[in-house]
Amino acid sequence: MDKETAQNQQENKDKPHVETMLEEMGSIVSYLLKKQKEICESVDNKTYDAEESIQLTPCINNTTKIINQCNTFMRRYNIETQGYDSSVHIAALKLKKQQQAEQTDQPDDQKPQELNHLNSVIKEYQKALPPPKDEENVEGVETDDNADKKEKKVQTKPAPSIITPSKTRPPIITYNPNGFQPYGQMRDLFKSHEPIKIASGTYDAGKTYSCVAYMDMLARQYPGARLTFIHRYLNRVYRNVIPTYEKYLGFKPSTYKSQNPTPIIKYGGELPEFFEYWNGSRIYINGLDKIENMLSDFYDGAFVNQAELVEFDSWDHLRARVSERAGTAPIAFLLGDCNPSTPNHWIRRQTQVGKLKFFEMTFRDNPEIYNQQTGEITEEGKRRVDRLQDLEGLRYKRGYEGLWVSGEGLVFEEFQPDIHIVDNFDIPKEWPRYLSIDWGYRNPSSCIWWTLTKDERIYAYKEIYKTKLTQPEFIKMIEDNQDEDRHVAYAAVDSADQDAVEQLKNAGYRVQEPKKSRAKQIDVVKERLKVDETGKPSIFFFRNRLVHPPDQELKEAYRPTEVTDEFLTCEYLENTDGTDKDDEAITRDHHGIDSTAYFILSLQRPRTVGSGKFIGGAVTMGKSF
């Protein structure tokens, strides 16, 4: 051993252990608090004269600064080394002993009734979680005639990590959260310090249950924290999230008027606006269909249920609302859960570029299905897994296998990238060529080049899919990318913009304008996507079709950049009125799909003889970018 190594070891040996320093710091903080309290009481009792009281003010202020600096150091140390914030343990232990002594003298019917978690199999938090906090008392509720118009007063702490005695008696019901334990990658999520993270996985993996547990942990950990539950639709928070939250708590939070209040109070009746904890933390209820309610708010943490249903623009908006500007937690967490959706979903893209941390769960991590100690499936788990195995098609792939292949309510479930997207090949000269066009500007303009085989199968072999093109620019781009020495039989176009149709005709193209019907357009495309008795569909798309680089604006917004992306994202619109119009109510981009439908509809019409537009030369395949 060299001299330098021996010296370093001796220095490390001589250094006091950080934990010992923290305990000593806690003792100092407790002593300062005690003395500060004595000084304040002496001033109140007029033990000191006015001049002496004024001289003590700087002392009290400096003591407060020292206490806050100690707290800040300990909080940061615990976050960096343990993954959680902690209180001053010595002060907490003293308070706990004091409260136990006070409760011993209470009548039996006035002693707190402890509610254990519903899941009796699991006994304690994982080591990844912070130790349970001592429950702080709920402040009394006003009982005058205007009580129902006033919010309950909650005593918050001047320094979040210091537990101070309450002047009121404890609530009759307290809650001990020693029952939840995360497993698998959910445990890794709890440990992670990443500010933006998504929990994905199979059905019945316990994602939502675990995420509300995470939010409850933040509420307990940071007194006065502002948190929120969110869904794309506000009513889904009440239907999906709150029942899971109440199941996790083991009780239904009472209203503030209750004579026997729970430690978590709800405000707003049966459809609460927020839940308030005994320590001043609040969990608000929000829906992205009411996003105006969040425009001026900031949150220490947010849980987005079914994040795969949320548009990227809305998620991006939430990233600005959930930040350290809320001012309570040292790290603001934006958390989401989701079921597998389309392969090119913005969640997957954000994961690939490192903008969020992705955790993939499975029903095998759910302790209600698999015993995590023995690895054996439970009796209830057998029934639940049987139901998952009974799923069919894409729902089986997503719900049982956890594959990102489709989303709930997908319009074109028949579309399979491994079947419908094929490698480029040289097109025989005898196969006729066609165009299909959907006009746009802010939304993408779509032009697809098609060819028709002898057995009536169609191939999309080139494509323009681009925003911010004027009609003359769009038509010129079509001209510049035409096949050489080949003719186009006709262009099937959107008839809504007759000025654009006339410009296309003036450029020398024969035009077909099929009658538009949303339900009919969907039906004819779905029929083409189906696999027939030969094992093949009647529509294919070349893998490298785009004649230009992907539109950067669309790419940055995580919108489709070509027609095949649309098939993977186009969904039926929720909350329709239960009529035949439901089949026409679709959402997400479908401009290339509309273009495709125009061409398929045109093939069903009698076609007149004509040469179309003749360009001369050989066929040029789509470029690969």
C-alpha cells in the first residue's frame, strides 16, 4: 500500500459519518427551536422590556435562517443518497413520544382508530420508499353559521421537514400506509429522480394503483404540496382515478363538515375539486378537456392517467405547469401511466430522445396476481390471467403481451405494418399509374402515387406529405416528382376546393372527383386492408415512399409524417351521441387516408378512355431519407 492511499484511508476514517453529522445537526436544530420558543414566550409574557425585545429580533431571524439552511442541506442530502426527502428525525421522535403520552390519557372512544391498508398480504414499504411520517393533527373546523362558506384552516409548517406539535387533538381516524409495496420496474420508478416518467405495460399490471400511491407519497412527504390527478377527459378522473385512490387509501375521505373527519378531506361534494391532507398538501382534479382551469396554475407533481390518449401538445403544456416554480418539492414530478399504443406514439419517441424515463410493467409484477415472494400465481390471479388470455387480435398483443402495436378505439385495426408495408421494387411498365390528392396548408397536403396490378391490388409507391404548401407550390412539387416517360391515367382529388381542382386541370391532369362520405371512405379503406384467402391484402405501401425529408414541423409535434403513420393513430372520437354518426366521428390526422379513400372510390366508378397526362421516360422510385 502506498503512502498516499494510506493517508486517504486514515482521513476517511477520521471523518465523522454523514449520518452522525445529520443526527447532531438535528439535535442542534431541536435545541434552537426550543430556545427560540422560550424567547418568544418570554417576549409574550413581557419578561423582557421593549428595548430588549427589539434587540432579540435579529437573534430570532438568524436562528430561523440557520434552521432553514440545515433543513435544506438535509433534504438535498437525502434526495441525492436515499431517493427521498426526510424530516428531522430527532424532532419527529420527540413529537411522537409526546403525542403518545397525550393519547394515553384519552378515553377509549376518543383514541385514534388506525386504518390498515386493504392489502393485508403486504406488510411494509419497500426500502425504496421513505419511512412513514408521523401523522400531523387536523386543525379544528369552524362551527359558526358561515362555516359552510369557509374553507377549513390548515396549519402548515414554516419549514417542511420539521414536525411541530399541534395545539388541537388528533383526528378520531388516522391512517397508517404500511401496506403498499411496489415491485419490478414500478419499484425502479419510485426510486428514480427523473422529473418526467411514464409507467407502461400490460393490462392488470397495477399501474394506476401504484401511481396514485406515488402521488400520496409526495403529498405526505412535502407538506403544503400542490399536486393533481389528470385525464384527457375530466369525467374519467372521477370514474377511473378517484375510485383507485380511495381503494389505495382504505377509506373514503370525508367532507370538512364531518364530525369525525378523516385525515384527508375532500372539497366539492360528490365531484370534488381537490383533496386536502392534514399537513396542507392538496391533490386537485383536472381534465384536459377543461385545460383552461390549469392555465395559471403550477404543481409540484401531476399524475396523468392513460397518457397514451393525450395529445403531445397537451403533454407539453403540462410540462410547463409542473415545475419547481410551485415552490414546495425540490423536484417536480410529471408522472403518467399508459397502455401500449402505436409504435410511433409520441411517448415512444420522447423516450428514444431521452425526454422522459420509460418503465415497462407486467401483470406478473402485480402481487394480487403473482406472489412476489414465491413467484407462484394466486387463485384470484389465475382468473384474471385467464381473462387476459381470452383477448383477441391487437387487444391480446397490447393487453397480454404488452406490445406497442395499436391503441384503444383504433379505426383501422386491420392495418399491420409488417403486412401492408413492403420493400420498394421496380414497377412493371404495363401497370397503370394514378394520383390521389388531399389539399391542405396548415394541415399537410397529401399526394400519393398509385399503381394497379392485374389482380386488382394497389401499391402506393411515392408520396408527398407536407405542410405550408400553397396550391401552386403543391402542384409544382407533384410535377417535379412525376415518373419519367410515363403517363398518369387520372388524379382522384378532394372536390371541396374547386379552385385547386381547376389549377390541377390547367396543369394538364385528368381529374376524378369521387363523392365524399366519411363512413363510405372508412369502409372502402378497411375492406382493402383485410387479408383475403390468399393471405394478402389488396393494398400495399412502399417502405420508402416520401419524395422529400419528413416534414420537420410535423415531426417536432409528434404528428404523422406519412400516410402509414395515420393508420396507426386514427381513432374513433369518444363521447358521441349513440347514432349512426358515431361511425363517422374520428379524430387524429387522416389527410393521407382521405387521399387513399378518394383513389379507392374512383376505382369503383366506370372509367372513360383517355391518355391522361403523359410525362415520358422511365419510372423513378421514391427516395429514401
